[in-house]
Amino acid sequence: MNPVNSRPQPRLLLLAMSGVRVCDEELLRLGLTLPGFVERSRVIASLPSLGLLTLAARTPGSWETVYREYDEMPEDAARRIAEEEFTVVAISSLTARIEEAYRLADDLRALRVLVIMGGLHVSAMPEEAAGHADIVVKGEGEMVWGEIIAGIEHQDWRAFYDASKVAGDAHFGFPQPTPRYDLLDINRYNRIPLQTTRGCPLHCEFCAASRTISPWRRKSIAQIGREMDAILALWPRPFVELADDNTFVDKKWSRELACLLAAHPVRWFTESDISLADDRELLRLLAKSGCAQVLIGLESAAQEAMRGLDTRDWKSARHASYRERVRVIQDHGISVNGCFVLGFDTDGPDIFQRTLDFIDMLDLAEVQITLLTAFPGTSLRRRLESEGRLLPEAGWRHHTLFDVTFQPSRMTVDALRSGFRELMSGVYSAERVIRRGAIFKQCLKNRAHE
Ligand code: SF4
């Protein structure tokens, strides 16, 4: 293969495969009638891939770089891409769409297009991906991207690049490029991602994000300021979604972050753990900074489900104080989107009603429920695999967070599936959506008094 020299200017296609489709047809039909659920799913699916935009920023100007997303992949996608004479296609995909991504990669390679694959799934399953890509990247792609591109230019690339070996501490130990937001069609997006931290020190058993790509790190406030400026140059009053796993781990740094964001005309959303409630000064700063909502993994209505979930039982120790902590955060004008997971080993058939009652008791402004899912690279997957509990029929495309992929401990697969559907109907019933809307409005009023 002679990918680079066949064209005067090499062309790079950065391809994000977003927009996961739930496999459970009944849940899918139900979901379409549940406005709160559909709204959040759309938000997640419509975010551009920050990882690929960051790679674009590391690509030399001598390359022509195009960013594209496939929500639904066209039948003849590979042929079309090859006809556009892309030299290299770099694909990033979620686990639930990785089989589609592999098919596309196989077709592209058959048409003599060089394929690079990376991202969360590929970083956890590099050997699997190596069967479909010319180059596999494990970990933080931008650390090795310059080397990959130089290798391609000199037709001397390796099949495997491991960025996870690069030493780093809690700070990014290397200069961060500002993502190429300018490659996006600005009218297509109503939320723009910006990453301020990576990873999470809590290491929950089911969490793939906490360490697969990188250990916990935070960016410098100066770098975040540069990225904010790049966003504002394109969207004058953006809604920014921090693409972080757990933003406020370092409270002193978080206060500086809140001050930085307060100096810009943005509204924003992020993910945090419940310790946010313990820092009133940070909460006051967040209220002034345009922070609209924080998503918090509350995980379960049952405290027993949370024992052993993270390495220090940190979450379990705070379970009894959830109501008070949610109240403190929302009293400061920051609405809480509480996330719950169903299917823990201690969950029996009563967990669904318990969850509904618990959610009602917490007075949350928004709620998200998902099924426990053993993503590749997680301790949970290793455990369920060793216990022989992964369902053979549940391939990667079932790893949507809304499909059952393993044998539950205290109920049947069908009981978990139908109990989850029923819970979904209760959580997203019109009456509860209206009630949460009123709580959200109250949060806005509370913020005005901060
Ligand atoms: S707190 Fe959240 S981000 Fe951190 S390890 Fe647990 S699930 Fe992952």
C-alpha cells in the first residue's frame, strides 16, 4: 500500500460512530413515548467526538482533515469514502457500535484505504481491533498521533501504539492541543463538549471510563481558557457539556475552574460525585458560573448494592445522606440529574419499586436509569466472565446500557428486563416529568438568590 504518495495532499477522515440503538424492541417502543428519556438520549448522541477533534489538532497542516459522524451508517459507506480519496480513515466508536465499525474498517481496507482505530472500546480490546485495523491506538491518542502521522508519511508505521505507557501524574504531563472545533458544522450542535479532567480516582467496578483511557488527570486552567475561547469564537453563547467523568475531585482547582467559566457567557453541564455537596463555597461559585446541572451517579436505592462497588466503599458510606446532599446542591441553584443502575447482585424483584420510591423521596430535578453493563476493560466484566454469567447471545451491540447482557444473581433475565421497562414507565411518567420540571424551576429561582 502506498497511501500517502498517491495524492498531492494526503486526506484524513476522522469518523465518529455515535447514536446507539437499543436492541430491546419493547423498550425501544416505550422509550419513544417517554419525553425525558428521549431528550437525554438525543443529547448524548448529538455530541461530537472530542477525541477525534483533538487528534485533528495534532495533524500537520499539510494534511486535509475532515470530521464526520455516522448516526446511521450508509449501506455503501466504504465505497463512498474510498471515492472521496481519503488516504487514512481514523474511526472512533462506542462498544455498542463496534461491530459496525469493524465491518466498515474491513470494507475500507479491502478498498486499500488505511484504517486507524482507537477510543474506549479499542483501548480495552486492542487485540480484537487489530483484526480489523491497520493501526490500533490504545489510550490517549493525541500522545502518539504525531508519531503515527509521521510513520504514515514515511510509510513506516507500526500496527500498535500504546499511549498508556506514557508517564503522567494528576496533571496532563504534556502540552494539550486545543480541539479543532472549527471542523464542525456549527449549526448542527446545540451542546459543545469541553474536557477539563480525564478518568476518576474512585474506580467503581462497572466503570470503563475511570481508567481505560487514562488515569485521573486535570487540565491547567490556562488550557481550559484557551479551549473556551476557541468555542466562543464559533458559538457566541454556547451550552457546554464538560466531557469529564468526575469533574470536582480536586476542590481547590474546581473553584478556579468555576471562576474561569463565570468570566464567560456560557451555561454548562457536567458529571460529579456527591462530595460536591460538601463544599459550599464551590457551590456558590458554580451557581454564578452558569452551571445548569450536574449529573451524579447515585447508583442504587439499596445501600447493600453499593458495598464493594468502589475500592474504599466511598459511595456506600454516603448513601444515607443522599437526600440531604441533593437538597444542599439544589438549594444553591444547581439542579441534580441522579443516575441509578439496576441489576446489581443484591437486587431482587423488589428493587424496581424501591428505586421508584427512593427517586421520589430525593426530589431530584432529573433522573437517569440504566442497566448494569459489563463493558470491556472493567473489573465487573472480568468477574462476570469468570463466573460464566455473560449471556452468549448478548454481543457488543447489546452493550447499550438498556439491554440485559448477563445473568442476574437474584432474578431471571426476563424479570430484570421487564422490571426495568416498568420502572422506566414510572420514572418517565408524565406526572413525574412535570414534578421534576417544577423542581428544576425552583433550582433556577434558588440560583437567583446566590
Ligand atoms: S464515580 Fe463515576 S466516573 Fe468515577 S469510577 Fe465511579 S462511575 Fe466511574
